[in-house]
Amino acid sequence: MIIDDEAQMRKLIRTFLEKEGYTVVEATDGAHALSLVEKFSPHLFIVDVMMPYMDGFTFASEVKNIADIPLIFLSAKGEEWDKIQGLKLGGDDYIVKPFLPGELLARVESVLRRSYNDKPTTDTLKVGPIVIDNDAHTVTLNGEPLSLTLKEFGVLNILAKNKGRVYSREQLLHLVWGEDHQSSERTVDTHIKTLRLKMGSAGSMIETVWGIGYKLEG
């Protein structure tokens, strides 16, 4: 989610990120962003410090009370105090405007990697009646083994590890099929359909968020 009161800056950042396959949501200020958090469940905030109504620092203080989501501050000011203040408020990085596209993308990738990929994973994950054993690469549902393909296992595992968080089809393709995938977004829909069928009545745990993607609720 990009949070900036300047439409041109939001458009610029959105263009950079969408070219790299990211799904982007825009907000015009901190208050607007807070109203969108629950609906979109973003994986990362890119927040301008100086904004009307609710500035970036105030937004950071508020959002940390409702969600543990990484945050990158943007500012035209590069003073040390501003950087320290941003980091103290829970910011994961601080970028000074103007910046190069490559720098922004590198910072985004670094923060996402630290925040999600580097988190230690438990051997066993339980969501409702579903138990996923990552070491054995098995899934049980109500104590009974569930026979899944490699990709079905991958999709279910991602959704279960981040219960309640919405993933777009493109995000699932990148995470499960890999960066060099040649599959279409319809492939994800097909795998979700077969997953739901195999899960029987528990298949309703995989919810469609229209216009965005899928999430798992336990």
C-alpha cells in the first residue's frame, strides 16, 4: 500500500512496483490508509512522512496497534532525527526523495524478505481441522490424510501460514510456481477449486475476496 498525498508520486511508485508483479493499493493520507487496512491486508506500507490530516509518523503509531505489517518511510527530508524517529516508530526502512527506481525496488524486496521469508517456520502448522507437517510434506484434515499435489500443498501452506491475509492470484503464482512461471492466473483458480473439492465441507475455509484473490479463515 502506497500512502502519499501527491498523486504523481503514488503513480510513479505504483508503476515501478506493478512492473515487478506487485499488487498495489493507494491511499491519500494516513487516515485513508487506516480505513483500507482490514479490507486489503497489505504486506507492506510505503508511507510519506509529510501528509495532511494524518502524517506518516502518526499513521505508523496508529497502525502498529492493529496490524504487524512492515513499513518503509518516504521523505524529502534526510535529517538524522527524522530517520531515527521513523525507526523508533517501527519503520523498517527510510528512503529520501528523490530516489532511483532500482533503489526503491531493492529496499522493498529487502524488507519483504526480512519480514516474511526469514521468519522461522514451525515444523507443524494447525489451522482449524487442518494440520500441515512441513517436514513430512503431509496434510491431515480432521485426522485423515489429505492427498494433495505439490502445487496444491504450496497454495494451502501459504494461505495457512498467513491466515486471514488476502493473496492475489499473481502473488500466489510467484510464491508457489516461482518467479519464472509461465502459468496464467486461471491456473490458481483451478488449483483453488480442486483444493476445495478435496477438503469437502472444510473447503469453505478458503474464501474468495472478489477482485483481489484468496484467503484462508480458520
